[in-house]
Amino acid sequence: MESFERTETDDFESQPERYKKIDELNKQSFLMTEGSSLQVIQSLHSIGAPRDVLSEKIENTDDPRVAGALKEKRVLVNGNMSPLNGYGPSELSPEQRIEDAKQNLHTFLRHQDIDPADVRMLRPERDYTTPLSVVNLDDTPLAPDDTGILRPDKAGDLIYTYNPNIVLAARPADCPIAYVEAQTPKGTITVLLHLAWMGVAHGYIQQAKKELDNLEIDWTTAQVQITAGGHAETYTFEGFDKFNPVEEFPESVSMFVNVEETEEGKYNFGIDVAAEVYDQIINTWDVTEHNVFADTTDTTAPESGYSSHSRSFKDYEVDGDNTRDLFLARRRRA
């Protein structure tokens, strides 16, 4: 693994300051100056008043008219996109949840004028203790999921294609996706890199650099778009009993905020995966701030419209079911 500078947890700035810097650098990026031929599209689960504030207000009012009015301020937009693992509205049966996800996904694709046959869905590997697996979508067998969208038979957190008609898709929650477009001797390549916090901690960004070097990408032409992810203030673990994350992953120490050991020997901490992905890409890939744009939306914040584990794990009383969004990247039409 390549060496790179890391900020110690006792020294680095508060999270809002970290994201303010990224927002300023975003203004100088390719996406804000000359645009990009790669269009990244993201669905939203819901919009409206913050979930936790809304719940608190509803709990503290005895007037059913007020409670009803407040509930109406949180509005479902695209809904759950995943038919897997029981995601979706809890009032639906498992079969109904699958059908709901299928309908949501295909409605979203239709609104974006995307042919479902052109979409390739990530099959994440999830075993982050193993080296990063890479999937060439142009020569890998595919099979449809329960929504009819094709996924590779082989699992891997880095997928790529040279086919300009293929749309790269994933269904993350709090994990950023790094989409890359660049020139190679074989033509333009489009890449999707799924970056769960455990993948980041295990060096997936550094491993992806080596894989992209093997594909001979021209780094001067690389354009990287990082989708929204969890911020440390709201993306938190309590009672984590596997290890001390700072001791386990010293090269990603700045991803972990306010690490505290409990009397029971467990750990509470925040995970700043979104900013960590940005910093590691800038520090370890052959790119400058101009080559990279990062969406600094906090997917785990109560006011966020994105899907998040926090929707279920933090017991939000409004939109309390765990869901998945759909993230897409397609080449812009001429």
C-alpha cells in the first residue's frame, strides 16, 4: 500500500470545516468549469422536514390536526430501489416489497429516458478483508435480478466498461460511489468503484489505483465524480465490539471521529467516509483537485432525502424503513 499523509484524530478540524474545503475545491473542478460527458444521476427516497425533528414535534403535540400537517411535510419521492434483503416499506409483504422496488426502479429509469436493458448493476463483494475484485462488464456473464436489471455473475466492487451505451448502476446507502471516466489505449473507459467504509479502511482506493494503472488509463484525462455519503456527525456506531478502528486501520485514522471506549470494552465513534474518500483519492491517485468533484450531501443526516441505514437503525418515526437509492452514470448523448 502506498504511503500518504494522514491527520491524527486529535488534530483534524471539525467536520463542517472539512466539507467547506471540499465545497470550495469543487468550484474549481472540471464539473463546474467545463462540464463532463459522464452524467451521474441519483434517486432520492423522500423530501421534507427533518425526520428526527418531525418525530419530536409529532410526539409533543396533542392536536391531531397539527400532527397530520407535520406528517404531510415529509413526502415520498422515488422510494426504495432494492428488491434484496427485505428493504422497503414494512407494511408490505416480502413479495409486495419486491414488486414495489421493481416499479420504483423502472419508473425512475423511464423518467430519465434510460433503457433498462442498458443498465448494469453492481454486485458488491462485501468481504472487505480480501483484495479488491475487478469486473470487466464487457466479457463477464450477466443475469437479471428480481427487477429485471442485469448484474454480473462475479461479485466485485470495481466494475468497468468500454461500451458507451452501458449505464453503470449501484444501490448504496451511506457508501460513496466513485465514478471515473478516462481515456485508455482501448478507448474511453467508464468505471464504478463502490467504497464502503470497510473497503476504504482496507485500502480499496489504493488498490483501485493499481487496477486503473493496469488498464492504462491516462490520468490527465481522468474525471472523477464522488457521490454523496455519510458524515461523521450522523454516521455513527455505538457499542461496536469488533475492534478499535483507529488501532485497526491507522492509515485511515482521519475517517474515525470521537472514538470512545466504553466500560464494556466496546467502541462508539463517527465515520467520516465521504470526506475520507475524497482525501484518499486526491492523495493517492494521479489527479488534482480539478479532476475530482464530490457531492458533500450527508446521506445520514435526518433532513437528507437519500437512503441511509440511519432510517431504520436510528428509529426515525417518519420514513423509518431501511431503503436503497439508485445511482447511475451514463455517457451524455451528443
